[in-house]
Amino acid sequence: MTYVVLALVGLLIGLSKGGLGAPLAMLVIPLLSLVMPVPSAIGLSLPLLIVGDGIAIIMFWKTWDLDYVKRMLPTTIIGIVIGTLLLAALPDLTLRRVLGIFTLIFVAYRLISERLTQFEYQPRYWHAHLAGWLSGMGSALANTGAPPFLAYLLLQPLSPITIVGTTTLFFALVNLIKLPGMILTGVVDFHEALGSLWVIPVIIGAVFMGRWIIQRINQRVFEYVLLFTLFVTALFLLFVQSK
């Protein structure tokens, strides 16, 4: 793993936690998976994501709705357990295909997400459980737990800042819950984690950079560029074999 790629990963994590959104964070695992096995990519990025979560929690402190987190967390934990076991058991080629499919699903979700708020939504209690389970499994398998979680939140009567705060808290907890299982299954390698500690200042600086950029950039154009990048990356994961 080169210093340049690690620095880019830290930059992406920090910018995403600083408010530029899920598409940036979604680039991390596909990017790393082009040069290393999927489990190694997830294991390397997880501690760095937790660092970014800690900074984001401070920035969005108490802007969340704890009831939604409590409602979804039980089935999320089940999804994390299932996803972690699959991650440790499946061959890398299969995981690359799964990651590519998850990435394409995420791109499709982002393209239609604005229309979700226009639906005549009839809330059902099991919707939260389903979204939690899918988010947990997607997060453990490919760090793609955001689409089902955000799809559910967008259908709720929540303000934008509450959605951001609730998402921040939820995935901070998800990443912490994932950590023990990832360590036990050998996905997180302590040697690699220690070797990437120098990326932490990059993440911290990128968080504040993200806050600065978000106030000045055309968010729609920016997101479409990122979605195109994700789409191309997904095609590589699906159709190009790693060396």
C-alpha cells in the first residue's frame, strides 16, 4: 500500500465526515479493493472511519434523534454478525462482485432518493427493522450500509440537520460494533492499523476542509461527478480481475 493511496483514503474519509456525504465515503472500499483484497480494504479503513466518526460526532453533537437509532440497532447488530461471517468466508473474487453490485445499488439509490420524500408513506414498525438489518449487513460486507438507512430516514418527518446527526451517530455506533468481529475474524490487522496512524492528521484536516468546501461548491454537480466515479469503479470491480 503506497503512501499516496492511504493519504487519498484519509482525505476521502475526512471530507465525507465533514459534510460532503456518503458518495465520498463509498469511494474508499472500491478504491482500496482495486489494489488489495476486499477484506484487507475493509480492515484497513475501519479504524480510520472510526477516527472520522469521532470528529463528526463532536461536530454534530446532539443533533440526532435517538429514538430512530434505538429502533434500528437490534436488527443492525444481527446484520453486522451475518455480514462479518460472510466477509471472512467468501473468496475475494466473490466479494469484489458483491462490492460492485452494492456500489451500483448505491448509485441508483442516490439518483432516486429525492423522490422518496414525495411518496405517500404509510409507516410500519417492521420497516425500521428491515432497514437496520440491511444497513448492518451492507456495512459489514462492503461499507455500504448508508442507502437502506437513509432511504428509511428520508421517509420520516425529520429536518435535514436531524438526518445528518442521526446518520452520524448511527454509523459511529455501527463501526464500533463491527470492530470486535473484524478483529476476531482477522479482517482488521493490527500491524496495518498501526502503520496507517499517520493518516489521522489527514482525516482531521479533511473534515474541516469538507466543512469549508460544502459552503462554496455546487453540491449537485459535485455529487454527480462522484456518482460517475463510483459507477466506473463498480464496473472495474465487476468485470476486471485483480492481479
